[in-house]
Amino acid sequence: MSVVRVAIAGSTGSIGTQTIDVISRSGGEYEIVGLGVGSSADAVIAQAKLCRPKMVAVSNEVARIKVAQALPGVEVVADLAELARDADVVVNGVVGFAGLSVTMATLQHGKRLALANKESLIAGGPIVQPLRKIAGAVIVPVDSEHCAIHQCLRSSLDTDREVHRLLLTASGGPFRGRSADSLQHVTIADALKHPTWSMGPKITVDSSTLMNKGLEVIEAHELFGISFDDIDVVVHPQSVVHSMVEFSDGAVIAQLSMPDMRLPIAYALGFPSRSHIAFGAIDWKALSRLDFEAPDRATFRCLDLAYQVGRIGGTAPAWLSAANEIAVEAFLAGRISWSRIASVIEQTMQHHDGISPTSVEDILLADATARRFATEVLGQ
């Protein structure tokens, strides 16, 4: 079999570094042909010397000059979207809305997209969906929940008729069981103490507010074409059941494994085949219990906010994603309290203009407009 050429956008982040680890264990099945970062010059230089890609993409101009000087013979470019040019599979591990160009370019080139960047599909859903019809363009989700659903759906021959609902599991984050009053003065360090997963700071904070799960609800709708009325969230603190699908005959099929992002990464790289390495294998003698409970929607308001915005559609999800990014950045910078994140998003969404996007420019404008309003809300 021919070697699969892989490009990694966001190569120095959590998904990117774990992708490199998966490939290093693959026994030569994959070749890394491209790496992409925003401004992490030293880290990507070290990765490139190890992985020997043909291309390195660096968004930041100063960092790009440094990378080019350190890597003679390597094509160093400014646009991460160029990574799709010579790859068979592009792993999009970019954090936030910045990943949209990578998502679109990969699908436009008719390549497989291993998608860990949920914001690009959420914000750009209306313009990304038509690209999925291009020959060869395939999205295989890397988020553990959507990867689990992707695996469960393979058991059905007719998902349009046989799927009753999707059940997205949530760990509940570091504040599960806490009251709204007790969360008034939590610290940044508190919010970054995720009980089961090791993730970047933005996604970890999103998990603490349940916005991460809300965004995943919208993403599930976009990925699988399931109505919001048929997508439920259930809190599962052990993070062993990564999500479930309930079928029309009452059967529920779940995907279980220990928390290890290398499993969905390997699944996306090898699809439709499975990896020969057992990432996240369960020791059934040590697994004593699996608990499930309903999410506390009153305390964690971001979850219902996402449902409301998803049902509005159009540019509303782009506004939600942008407002959330601004609010989380402000929290991580110590400018607002954790409990104000949801309020900033709510107040920003009150200005939503109801536009239906037809182009990338419409999505970019929606993102920029929402960021402006969110910034104004922060200043009040």
C-alpha cells in the first residue's frame, strides 16, 4: 500500500503533537508532508527537523522569516490553507475561527479532512456544506464525541430512516455539581483543571462552561444532518462512553475507550481502516462504574444558548463562536470573571443581524462584527 501523505495545521498544539506521536508509531504508514502554525517558530522548527516535511506554513510574518532561515530547502509559506495542496489527509488542529480556511481548502482540493477545529464548521457551515459534494472531499471528525458518533453510525445501512437521536456525552468539566453562587469567584487555574482530558486552554474553559458541548451540538447537526430536536446531551463524568446513537428499534450503540485523543486521530488518519495500535484500550477488570446524569442547564447557560443559536442558523453560529472566543480570551487574561462569559455572549447575540451567508466574505464579516460587539460589551 502507498504511504499516506499527511499535513498538520496547528502542529504545535495538543492535537498536532498527538498526531505526530500517532504517526511516529505507525510503522511507516504515513509521511508528514506539511506542518502549519500561527507564530510558534521555535516549536515548529524542532518538529520540522524531526519530521522533515516539504512545506511549513507560518501565519505570523516575523516567525515565518525565522522559520525560513532555520529550514533551508523547506518551502515556507504564509497561508495554512496551502497545506492541502500536496497532502492526502489534512489534520485541522487550529484553534478557533482561524481554521476555516484550512477546512475549505482541504475540501476544495477533494482531500480527506481530519477535523478537530469545530469552530470552522460551526461558523462556516452554510458555505462548507456544498464543498462536501466535491469528489474525494470527506470529513472525518477528530473530536472524541463526533468520532464516536461517526463510528456508531457505521452500524446502520440507512441512517435517514433508522437514527432516532444522537446522545453526546459530556464530562461536566471541572465545575460539575457546583451551584451558580459557588462559581462567582473561581480562578483561571480552577477552570483549567479538567478532570479527564488534557486540552488547550481555550477548549478547557469551553468545557468548564459547557459551551464546548453546545458547539458540539451545532457541529453534530452540521456533520450528520440530524435535527437539533434529536440531539441530546448527557453528562458522563468518567469520559469512557464518548457518545451514543439511539436507533429506531430502541437499540443504543456506544463507542467506549479510555480518554485518549490519539484514538480518534488514528481513526481519522486511517479511515476507513482502523489502527493496529490500541490507543485507549479499557481494562475491564478495573472499570467499576459508568455514571450518567442530566446537565445543569440553569447554571451552565452556554449549552442552551448554543441550541438557540443553532436553530436560528445563518450567521448566528458564527456570531456565537466569535463572541465566545472574545469572552474566553478576556477571562484567560483576567479581565472578566468566569461567570460573566455567558453574559457577554448573550448580550452580543442581541445584536445579531439575521443575515443568511452566501460567501466566505459574509462569514468573515459576521465574525468581525460579532467580535466588535463582544468587545464593546466587555467595555461596558
